Amino acid sequence: MCASNTKIYPTILCGGSGARLWPLSRAGFPKQFLNLIDEKTLFQKTYARAKDLSPHLDPIVVTAETHKYIVAEQLGKLGGKANVLCEPVSKNTCPAITVAAMEIQSRDPEAVMLVLPSDHLIENQDALLDAVNSAFPLAQSGKLVTFGIKPTEPHPGFGYIKVGAPIQNGFKVDRFTEKPNRLIAGSYIEQGGYMWNCGIFLFTVNSLLKQVAFLAPDIYEFTKKAYRSSKQEEDFIKLEQQDYMKCPEDSIDFAIMEKSKNVAVIPLDIEWTDIGSWSALDVFHEKDHAGNSKHGDVFIRNTRQSFVRSESRLVAVSGLENILVVETPDVVMVTPKDKDEEVKDLVSDLRKHGRAETHQSLVVQRPWGIFEPLARGKNYQVKRIIVYPGQSLSLQKHKFRSEHWTVVVGKGVVNLDDTILELTTDESVYIPAGSKHRLSNRTRETLEIIEVQTGSYLGEDDIIRYEDAYGRVDNNT
């Protein structure tokens, strides 16, 4: 895309452990928003953007270990390829970008890195391409380049860039303030000369890593250890868990951009929306007569200007004003709408208190589909299992547990020792402990079963694999 021989490596940031799966799904979005993304997901739109900007390079994707199979599924639907780095737990954007820079540096020490969040809606692709081309000389000269959007309101959820003197095709950054409060943000807009930081960055990997090593040495050291001990598993690069867990949690904005004296900005005149918060999604919802947005099984009484979302059960609210209420199978969150951006801090605090919900989803991803625990008691467990079209679980057996499978949607093929069975809706099969078995979906429709496990031990590691289409014979994932 540029006359220089230096290559631009796109890096897509695709959520962390425990993060919302918006970029990888179309479920739960209002119709107005879905019309804007043309039957695609935000991740698919971002991937296409990356390929337009660097058509001959496979992007780097940084995602959570728990999201890796969804990413693979999305890439498969696109017929695309990527180098997928898996975080054992989300540590915010600075560690994620740092490990991506290390991966790129191992391939091309002179490379320029383009960071693209996957939860952005950008409707003017040509303008973005022009801005990246304009920023390229600045990045090659060693600057950390960010892209600035003209602010339309005193939004406390964005970083604010104080524009300085002209430099090449852009401007020096006099000051970078990450997420000021609404009062300070309002003063910036009144003064003029400020831009929103849109979260897209361009820099050489060497420039970025030098700044991280200088300004955030703990992040640099722990990510370096985790990256150097990473392992290739299936089609993924899995970062070493122990050192990555020790890495401080921080955004690139706080850790680097606010502190660095080597930042430049390129104005970006595009229609841009950051869909990284519930408030951002609220904009696309239809409102009732009192200004409320609803999704799912929701009952509202005497409530104004609020956002109420249910994913798994009835949510009833009364007497609220300007409040966000979000119910998921994992957790219920309630916060004032203007404090939405503090959710990341809340998640960080929960992680410090050892809450598994921050990095373990109830819905577990596998290369063949998903499973979701429904109930558990002494010596029994009930799961909902979905097998994607054309996919198959491994040929396996369990030492301590028996299983009973009942098909509720679709048609499945069961290998049970030397027998092959076909099951349709309402049919079931008993799998005794010690029997070799496999479940396959050979149709073009989703297969859904309810599995009841009974036995003295129900851990996921009670499994011996004999055959597996995904190369997992020697592990239990």
C-alpha cells in the first residue's frame, strides 16, 4: 500500500477473557445496527478492513483463550487466515499489543504495525486507507501515531488529544488525556484544538517495544517471558499462563500514550462508532415513550432513560432513571449510564478478588461447537451441547462417569463401541463408563443435545481420546 518496502502488519484486538462477544456475533444487536454491518459481524468487518489495508499479509489476531474457536469459525466463514495469539486472561490493550508486536518482530524486525480494534464500526473505508498512508512516514520516523476524530460531545469514555504543531502529514501531540471526566472533557471541547483518540494506532514494532520497555517495564518483562514460552497448539499461539497472569493490567493509552513524548496524530474524517460499551449500543435501539431501551424478557415500570437487557431470564425494573441493567447467565450488572466506562475497572476489581466469572464463561467453546453447564449436584451434572454442522467430537471414553444423551434439535450420529446409531429429536442413548463413543453432526443444521453425566468424578480431564479431527488426542481441551 506504500512505496516503501516496509510492510504494514494489521493486528486485530478481539476482546479478552470474560469480555463481551459482540465482535464475534450478531446475536442481541438491534435491527438498526445489523443493517449497518451487512449480514456480517464486527470482527468480519474488521478483518476485511485489515485485508484491504494489507492484502498480502495475514493479520495478527489477539483474543482470549476461551474465544479462540469462535475466531477460527469466523475466519472459516470468510475463507481467511490469521495468526491467532491467545491470552490466558485479558490484561487490557497494552499487554495484548505488546505480545502482538513481539510476534511481528520475530517475522520482520523492520515492520510497521497497525492496531485495529474489532468493536469499531467504520463506514468510510477509503478515508481510513488515506489516513494510514498519510501516517506511514511518521511511523517510519519512529513516532507512535494515533488517529484523531473531531469530538461531537464531552464523552468521558474516550481519550482526548491536544493537537500541537504540524509535523509531516500530521501533528505533534501536546498532551494525551485518557478518559477525563465529563466536566474536563467539556472544557476541552470549549477550548478547541482537541480530538478524540479512536483507538487505531500505527508504529514500527521497534518503536513501540522500546517505549513499553521504558514506560511500562513490568508489562514488557512479563509479556516477553510469556511470549518466549508460548506454544503452537492446533492453529493458535498460546501464551504461557503463569507469567502472563503476573503481567500488570493496563491500556496502551494509560501505560504509553499519556506518558510518551513521541506521539503524533493524524486527523481521521470518517463515520466512526466505538461499540465497546453498552451506552454505545443503546444509541441504536428503538426507545419507548419514556426513552428506555429494552432487549429480551424485560418488564419496565415507572422508569425513564434507561437501558435494560436480559439474556436468560425475566428482568423486572421499577423506579429507575438513567440506569443500565444488563443480565447474562454469568452475572447481573447495574450502573448509571454515565458510569458505563467504569465497568472495566469493576471487572478488574472482581479479578483481584479471584472471581472466576472474569475469565471463565459459562458457555465453553470447543472447535466442534459449545457446551453449557445447566445443573450440578453430588455425582451428577447436566449440560447443553451444540455441535456445529459437519463437526464431530473426538472418539473417546471416560473412566469415572457414564453419560445419557437426548437429542432436542437436529439429527446426530453416535459411535458406541462397535455400534453406529442415528438419533433424531426426542431419541436418546446411554453411554456406560469405559465405552468408546463419539457424537457427530453430519447434517447442515445445528445439532443440540442434553447430556446427563453420573459418576464419582465429573471433571473435564476424565477423558481418553483415540481419534480427533482437531489434533487433541494428547490433551483434554
